Amino acid sequence: MTELEIIGAPQSIFVRSARMACEEKGVAYRLTPARPHSPEVDCIHPFGKIPVMRYGDFQLFESKAIATFVDRAFPGPKLIPEDAKLCGKVEQWVSAENTTIFPAILIYFMGYFFPKTPDGQPDRAAIEASLQQMRAHFDVLDKAVAETGHLAGASFTYADINLLPVLAYLQDLPESAEMLASAKQLTHYFNTHSQRASFKATVPPPMSGV
């Protein structure tokens, strides 16, 4: 039987979202740990980013593309609904997350996890520069999940899968943990969905050393 292979560092939020998609669908897969721009990644992704996927002789890059393939190729609960309006909502939130919300958060993460300071201490300038945007984004997300406890409709979709790995890191850092605690609906959202089997099965090792 052909085995699906996901290649990338397990600490990556996008690798985790691809893995969660497989877990939600009940698709068996093998995780091959690899850093961005490693030979295993570069042979599939022209820009060296993770994750990438291999399924027999079929290859894909980009986490959203991988999740879409998994959702359409295998049976199980739909991660991207067939209904046109709900599908549009999923695409809307994934796009907003990846193009607007995550970039500011990634600057914040870099300040903590990959600081460019001479002594290796957190880069306070980068951290402080991202906080205003992050507060605005927390407010948007808090309102978005208030009605149904999901981002798109009333069921768990890839829009939620795409967000949860980011929230997992945010709850462990001081400024973002404070923001999350103040966003009551978003806190409830995270506390609820972090109990899902797919979330627990993909908990990564610590970020240090990646």
C-alpha cells in the first residue's frame, strides 16, 4: 500500500497543520523530519519551504495544497466543506491567516525562538514591533469564533486546523499569553479544540535547537 509521507520539521506550524489534516481524516502517514532548504525539501519545493509531501510518485508542496489533497483523496470528515458558502469561508480565513495574521506573529516568534541578538537573548525590538498588530488580530479572531466556536460555519474545518498550531505557541510566550487570556472567546476556542485527538497526536518537541 502506498504510504503518504510528510517532510518537514515537526516544530513548524505548517507541518503540524498538514499532520493534523491527516489525523482528522484518519490517513496513515510517515513524518520525515527535515529542515527548510534541506535536500529532501529542495527536491520538491522550489523555494525550500516546509512541509512537502510525497505519495507514491506524486509530490506536493505548501501545507494548504497538501491538506486539500488529503481531504479530497481520502474518505473521512470533510476539512473543506463541499457547500460553496462554507468552502468560501474556509478559504477566506486560511488566506487571512496566512497573508495578514501570521506574518506579524512570525516576527514575534522569531524574536523569541531565533533572535539575532549578539547574546542570543530575545530580540525585544522585534517583539515590541509586532505587538500592536497582534493585539488587533487577536480581537478579530476573538470575534470570529464567538458565534459558533469555529472559524467557518459550525463544524471543525481546515481553517481551524491552520490556526491551532499558532495559538499553541502563543499561549507559551508572555505577551501573547496575556493577549490570549484577555480574548475570552478565543481562549475557550483553543481550550476546546486543543483536546482533539489530532492536536494531541501532533504535539512537537521543543522549539529550541530547530
